Amino acid sequence: MNSQRRRAWGIGFALLLLAVALMALGAGVGSTGFESVLAARHDPVALQIVRDIRLPRTLGAWLAGALLGLAGAVAQGLFRNPLADPYLLGSASGASLGVAVALMLFGASPGTTQWVTRLGLTGAAFLGAVVAVLLTLLLARGVQQTLRLLLAGVIVGVVLGAMKDLITIASADVLQAIQGFMLGSTGLVGWSGCGVMAALGAVCLFLGWALAPVLDGLALGEATAKSLGLPLGAMRAALVAVLALATGTAVAQTGLIAFVGLAAPHLVRSMVKSTHAWLIVLSAQMGGLLLMAADLGARWLIAPQELPVGVLTAVLGGSYLLWLMHRRSTRGTGP
């Protein structure tokens, strides 16, 4: 156990160093390259580009990825399924519906940097994510049957996605505002968005760490968890709230970004065996690193133009999962 804990500490430190390195690199990736960094001391325009555009975008990518990685670890532990993530359970569709409703009612754009509007979008996304997860649980009649749960998540996601589409079709302004949101983008994240994600991310991380023993107990089976005297009903509700808050916050700021929440816990498990407390923390770090790297790639690959970061994570994440399934099938361990 001590060796695994030391390994977890080492991996966490390495992920932190890589994040700092990519953060520094992110300050120089853009249409003007590192010239803006070099000229920032004496050029106010270059300073504004680095300080107000590139740095908050890079930090925002890390924070959003961390929230998605944390949500993925919680979802997989809560539902005892390595394929569970916020998207499969419908919470991302619910969050996007909540944002679409907020845009329709208040006419706000996802690109605004006002704190009140940001908090409003985050609140709408959170409520939408909570409703989606509760509908999934209601339709699946709990979390005992994995197949029923996943099918319920797909159904809820499709229905809420269709409702979102109806709203966007009915309003041209909402359709235009939500296009970038649906593809996933970190380009509009400012310091206010980073502040919202950092504050709510800290809450989610604290609650996830505190509730990690419940996930450890559930991993041993429902009967074992009950025998430990855990109030499963209340703690499951708290875990669902953490899952919904983390997903809703990330989706509200960056839109729909695929596979980060699913791939991050898998990568952590492939490197170290740990309790859910460490898994949640390391998955958050891994998710942040993955999305930050994807954001840098989206800015650099076809510069001076940009790729939607959600498209890039979908391609890379899908390729990784296909490789993972192939490797497990060749070992005879199943998908």
C-alpha cells in the first residue's frame, strides 16, 4: 500500500509539472506565436494578448478538463461501470439544454465575461445536469442493472438533446450562439470563467475526496457497502450532485467536450492502483492535462486557424478507446 501511495504521489507531481510546462507553452501558442511573449514587456497589445486571452484560455482548458476528469471518476465509481461518464448518463445533454433555455430566456451569449452571466449559465447547466441524471436514475430504476442504466442514459440524452434542438431551431439568435458551444471550445474562456470553474471545482474535489470511501465500499458490492454502515441513499444523492455540478460547470464554460471524462480515469488506472480518493484527484489532474494538450493542438495544427477542441478530443479519445478495447480483447479480458 505504501508503495502504491508513493507511486500516486509521484504521478500527481509529474502531472502537475507537465501542466505547468503546458501552461507556459500555451502563452506562446497563437496566430502571432512567441513574438507576443517576447514583446509583452514593452508592447501593451502583446501583453493584452498573452495576459487576457492566451493565459486564461489555457488555464480554463485545464480547469474544465479537471472537472470532466473528476466527474468521470465519480460516475465510474458510482455506477460501477468503466464505461460510465457524464455524457453516457445524459448529464451533458441536460446541461446543454439548460444553457439553451438560459440563452433563449435572457439572450446571453456564451462569450460574455460578466460574472453574473457566467454564474447564471453555470447554474442553468447545473440544474439541467441534475434533472438529466435524476431522469436517468428514475428510468433505470436505480443503478443495479448496468445495461438498463446505460440505455436509460442514452434515451434521456437523446430526448433532452431533441428538446435543445427545438429551442435552437425556434430562435436564430440561440442557434448562432450555441453552435460553438456544441462543438466545444475554450477560446471564449476568460478570467471570470476560470474563477467560476476554480471555485466550484474546489468544492467538487473536496466533496469527492470526502465521499470516496462510499465508492470504495460500492466497488466491493452493494451488500458489503451496506454492511459497513454507510448511508447509501444520502451519499449516492451527494455523489450525483457532485457529478452534476462538475459536469454542468465545465459544459457551461467550454461546451460539449467528448471523451475527457471517460479516458482520464482509464489512464490513471493503467498507471497506478489506488483508492477512489486518489483516483478522483489524479483523474482531475489527468483530465486537465488532456484538455490543455488538446487545446494547444487545436490552436497549433492548422494555425492561424483553429480546430474546435471538442472535435479533436473526440477523434483522439475515440482512437484511444478503440485501441484499449482491442488490447483487452486480445488479452481475453473482454471490452
